[in-house]
Amino acid sequence: MPFVFGIKDVIDIVLVALMLYYVYRLMKESRSLNVFIGIMVFVLIWLFVSQVFEMRLLGSILDKLVSVGVIGLIVLFQEEIRKFLYSLGAHQRFKRLMVFMGDKRHAETDKEAIMPIVLACMSMAKNKVGALIVIERGAPLDDIVETGDLIDARINQRLIENIFFKNSPLHDGAMIISKKRIKAAGCILPVSHNFNIPKELGLRHRAAMGISQDSDAVAVVVSEETGRISVAIKGEFRLRLSAEELESILTKELA
């Protein structure tokens, strides 16, 4: 029976291409691109050996390696897989649907949580007090919270400023805000080694970039040297923000 190339085959090819593209992006972001290339080379060799050349002995050996290798890859890349599955659930269209179905008072509550952060950042920027505030969204930051001191307090402008005051023992670490509460302070963040980060940006900015690459959190930075405010989101910086711009970004990203 001759092979007929139909619409199902087109859909099949497109879906496989999309899957490979998202896996490629995921590996690239997690700096595991060489591993992805190695896996693809191995899969191609396996397909040629078992399907094209029909080598029974070598094909059976590779079949066993593939079956065991899948389990190994799940264990090795469990964090990346978790992030990938989360990114599907946190897609902007799904979020809009949840907001549409949710309580309309949610936006007003967000505003009450955002303004103390904006006012505190503007005050600290004026006095050139360094600060790093990480706002949790969908992906939990429990492992980051455990590296600092638990606070679990209502978001308050004065409390934020006092924590980042130069003589405070917690001013060097990051503050984690979760579920509209200040969860912890003095937390340690993963530092990004991205070579594209401008050299004039310091360790706080690299830590903000690191957490924005490893999660969907929004990281707000106040520079101690220049007093400028920056935001890191999804591995990208938005620099030299005014109060209005900061409020607009936080309102949009946290809605």
C-alpha cells in the first residue's frame, strides 16, 4: 500500500518541530545546549541503526540504552522539566482566563501591595540605599526563602526601608515577597554568569538576573552606587526606571 502524505502527517511534523524547539530553548536557557545536541545526535544514530540499516544486534543494544536513558534524563533534568511544565501552565492566555474568571477585587489588592514597594524603592533610590526585592509569582521560591531569615509580615514601606538600611544585618541579601507578604530577608540568590550583562551593573543586578532566569519571579534592584532602579524579568533587564514606570511594570506583571 503506497504511503499517502496527508494533513495528519503535517500536524504530526509541526508538533514534533514545536516540541524540539521548546526543548532547545529550555536547554539553552539552562546552559545545557551541548547536552541537547548530544541527545539529538544519539537519537539520529539510533534511528539510522534500527530503522534504516536494520542492524538487529546494535539496534537492540541502543533500544535498551534509550529505554534506560529516558529515566536517566528525567532524573537529570527534573528541574528543567518542572520549569517547562510550569511555563505551559503560566502562559499569558491561561493567566488572562484565570483573571477573567477570578474576583475583580484582585486588581485592587495588587495595587495595595505594589505601592509600598514603589514608594520604598523611590525613597531608597533618592538616598542611594542598595536593595534587592524579589516578588514571587507562580513558581515557589521556598528554597530561596530558607537561605534567609523568616519575617512573614505585611508589605510596608517603612519595614522595607529599615531592612535595607545600610547598618541593618539583612541589607546585603534579597527580600522575598510572596502572596502579598514579606516572607524573608537576607536571602541568597543564584548569580547569573551571562556575559551580556553590562559591566557597570554589580552583584545585586547579577543576582536579580539569576533569579529571573531560574524562575518567573520579578526582581527589583536599587543601585547603591547610582540610585537607579532596575527590574529583571525572564532574563531581561529594564533599566533606569521612574516611579511611574516601576508601578506600571509591577502592575502588569503581577496582575
